[in-house]
Amino acid sequence: MISLLNDWGAGWASWFLAAVIQNTIFLLLVFAALHLLRGASARVKAMVATVGVVKLVLPPLVPSHWLMGATTQGPTAAVTNLLFPFAEDGAV
């Protein structure tokens, strides 16, 4: 059970790291755009800010294996069996 939780934690940590890095870069771009749009109308600035908030809710869209180092190893058999209990062997 502990090894299963450790596997899940490792998978979650890699996803969370990708999300944090991508959202940080995106927020820097949004804040830079808002800084450049200082004299624009409030409607334009609100639209840019709304796009930024919506992106924060979405999961990371860009594959980020280049950020963390690619791995060719898939999930362990215990995790695969738990996530896909009715899949045939080798089908996942």
C-alpha cells in the first residue's frame, strides 16, 4: 500500500511541478501584457486578466518532459491494475 501511495505521489509531483512552472511563465506573460496595456481601456485589460485566470484553472497543456527530464518507464503494474482493472495485459 505504501509503495502504491509513493508511486501516486511521484506521478502527482511531476504533474504539479509542470503545472507550477507553466502557470508561473504564463502569469509573467499576462502581467507583462497588462503592464504594456496600461493606457488601454478597462475592457481590454479585463479580457487579458480573464484569459490569465481561465488558464490557471486548466491543466498544463504543453508536454513538459523537456522541463523535468523524459522518462520511458510507465506506471508500475500495481498502479496500472488499479487504474484499469478490466484492461487486458499489455493493452494499456
